[in-house]
Amino acid sequence: MQRLKQSQSVAARRRIIIRAFDSTTHLPKTGVTIASTDLMIGKNGAAEAAFAGTWTEIASGLYSYEATAAELNTLGSITFRINKSGCDPNVKEAQVTTQDDYGNYDCNVTMINGSSAAAVIWRKLYESCPSGTVETTPDIPTNTGGVCVFKAVMAAGGPQGTPPANTWNEQTADHMNGRSIVYAPGSPLHGSAHQITDYSWDAVNSLAVFTTGQQQELPVDGAEFIVV
């Protein structure tokens, strides 16, 4: 069933396709024009009213009806009933909703079980992806000349194939190159992604060493990230 946004402001998105059939032959009927009560509009079970939109013939008994925004002002079922002499009775039904199928759905989810939805979703990602936190001691990150280098404490556990923290030293550059660092909510770099171009292990301090392209800002101490 076709869905139409309530009081849709874009004319082209208010169109529905209706078939007309000859009342004698019951075959598709061409050349049908309508006026007054030849097309009746019913809003969610209320009394019908004469149409106010635009009727256009397409071909072979197919017609386009462009409803007005006012005809779509009531949520729920809407019917378009052909009441034209010489045509079979025919009803086309659609649903008027608050959402626009041509655009993005607005879920408006801000909280999950009393916590910020963004924080909950991030925690799930952090627990299921290779992840870590930026460490600025003993070495402050560098972020210049198109290159950023920083060190990180890597989290243990994670999904299959993600090593515990004490085996990150076994990961070679080939395991990491081409993947991306994505920062957590609350970080100055939240939401940005930076491709890893080199990876090594600082055995003295047991820290992972990441090289990426130059970032918008210097990674801050304790900033959480995931590797995707």
C-alpha cells in the first residue's frame, strides 16, 4: 500500500496512480476526465468529499491523481473512489503517515535504559571491535606534515580475531594498514575516521603505535577509539 506524508509539501510526492475501467466492457478506459464528485476523497473513515487535486491521463487506462496538501492533512487511511459515469466503481487506498518515504526516518532515540543512546551504542561498539585509548605518556602525539603518530593502550577481549591486550605486540603493520581509527563521543575528534597507514608496538611501554593521515586536532589523552 502506498504511503503519503501528512500534508506533504512536495507536489510530486502527493501523486497516486489510479486505473479506470469501462463499465460495459470492463476493459481499461482511456479519455476519462473528471469533475465535481467524479472522484471522491475519504479521510480515515470520515464522510467523503469531492476531489480538489489534479487528474492527469497517462496511457492505457492509467491516470495520475495529484492530491492537495490539505487532502493529506489527516493521519490514517485515505481513499480515492472513482464515481464517474461510464466507469466501473474503483477505490484506491493509501496511508497518510508522519514519515516521508522519500527522506530519512527520524527515530528520535535519545535514551536507552536511562543512558544516552549515543553512549550505549558506542559502548557496544567498543566492546565488540578492536579498541583502545590514547596515551600521551611518555610520548605526546605528533600531528603535522600530513601525518599523525600517537600511542595507545589497547583493550583486552573483543570479537573473534581480536587479541587480548598482551598480544597486541604480535600484530604487524599488515594487520592494521588500511583500517580506520574512529573516535568516541565526547572526544574532540568524535565521529571522525582516520585511515591507519602504519602500526608498530612499543615494547618498552607496552603501547600500540598508530600512524594515520594528519588529523583535525591532536588526539587527547584518554580518548577512546575503535579500529574498523
